[in-house]
Amino acid sequence: MRVRKAVIPAAGFGTRFLPVTRTIPKVMLPIVDLPAIHYSVEEAAEAGIEHVVLVISRGQEATSEYFGRVPALEKALEDRGNTALLERMLAISDMIDITFVYQDEPLGLGHAVLMAREAVGDEPFAVFLPDDIIWSDTPTIGKMIDIYGERGGAVISVKEVPDEAVPSLGIVDPERITDDLSRIRRMVEKPKLEDAPSNLAIIGRYVLPPEIFQEIERTTPGAIGEIQLTDALDAIRESQGAYAYRFPGEHFDVGTPLGMLKASVYAALHRDDIGQDLRDWLRDTT
Ligand code: G1P
């Protein structure tokens, strides 16, 4: 079955970015001039996904409004004859169909995904964690959808992380199939380093079968007292199998100010308009 929909949990309070997140949703913070959420939605669109379900909390409607039309702005750009910028703006609202659902209580990532159940229906779907930005020549989720088509089950993106990162991530126990693909023997959310089966961590891209919703409903609070997607996924692994895909490309965790800054500098260095100036300035200041 085709993967047509994606769920993007974006309801967090962005505590690590306070005070700016008092009024601006974390996923709307900019990487140069694009909000972080733009990258996940663009990756979904590039992989042929047709519909994105954003999970937000009340007061965060700016996140879904970003992907809608902005008539006053469009008219102003048209009046000024700025057609290039007008086209860029229209391309954002034309990118993909967006709807949103609310998560009223912060009960965990599994719970956030469950909020999208009705909007997704009875079909496989993708999940993007917008804190994880992956820059790659081809969209990571597209490759994962191909793997899902061949093998079914659940497909998760993973990367090798240093020891100190292990206790804050989901970790898999991999059985090698090829250099970039493994069958998962077990997965555990936020293990102590000594209990971790490997250093291969789940990074925020998933392709999931619809049965995940029943499994989340059965899942009791796990690591840090939250309903963890990883725990429900481990149940899916048992019944249908699960695969870990090591993606190529650059990954940034923009869930912290330092990670956001690194992603911004990386993105800016690769831009034709400002890259060289930034490189010169960095050389002179460091
Ligand atoms: C979530 C997942 C975790 C994954 C991580 C990747 O954790 O639960 O398995 O490794 O995202 O960013 P969170 O960052 O929400 O604590």
C-alpha cells in the first residue's frame, strides 16, 4: 500500500528555547530564513507524500498557518512587482495538503502520534520528528518508503551516536542485512549506557503500519514517565518485523539552541547569497 500521509508531532513547549518559545512555537524558529518545520514538510513533499497531519498544542496555530495562503502579503508582493518572491511564497502554500490536530496533554511521543489516528485512518504512514533535520541528496523518508514496500513491518532511520547521547535516545539492537539496512532484534527507549544494546540510535523518521495505533493504546508510560513510541514499535517489531536504515547525509538535532545554531551555520555556509561572506567573517572572528 502506498504511503500517502505523514504525521509531524510539533506540540512541545520548547522549554529549551525559552523565553522565545513563550509565544513562538519551537518548530517555527528559523534556520536562516526558513522555519525548522519547513524542512520536514519539504522532505515529505519531495518523497511524494500528499498529506501532512501536524500535531500541535493550543496556541501553536502559527505552525499550520505558515503553510497556508497569506493574501495581504501576496497582494503587496504583486503590487511591488516582486514576482520571484511571490512565487516562492505560493510554492510554500502549494507544497502539500496540511491539516492539524491538537495534543492537549504532553503525555509523550507515542501519545502525540495517537492523536493523528483519525486523520491517518487505516493505512501506513510516515512520521517526522521536526527536531531532526537531515540534508541529503535524496529524501531519507523516500528511501524508507521503498524499504517498507519491499519488506513491510516498520522502518526506522538510525545513526551511530557517541556514548553520552545514548541515554537520551531510542536505541536498537541491529542484525545486519546490508551496510545500510538491519533487522531490529529489540529496541529500547532512553536506556542506561550499560544496558544499551548498541550505539545505533533512532533518528526522527519512521514508516509505520496502521496497527501502531492499537499498540500505542496498549502502551503504558515508560521512560521518563511518558507513552513512548519506541515501546509500541517494539511490539510491532514482534508481530510484523522492524528495520533500521542508516541514512546518508548530514543530520542536525535542532532541539537545542546549540544544535539549531550549528544547523543555521551549516545551511548558511551552503547558500550562494551569504555563504562566502559568512565563511570570511568566521575566519576573521575565530
Ligand atoms: C524521540 C524518540 C527517540 C529518538 C529521538 C530522536 O526522543 O523517542 O527514540 O531517538 O526522538 O530525536 P525525544 O527526543 O522526543 O526525547
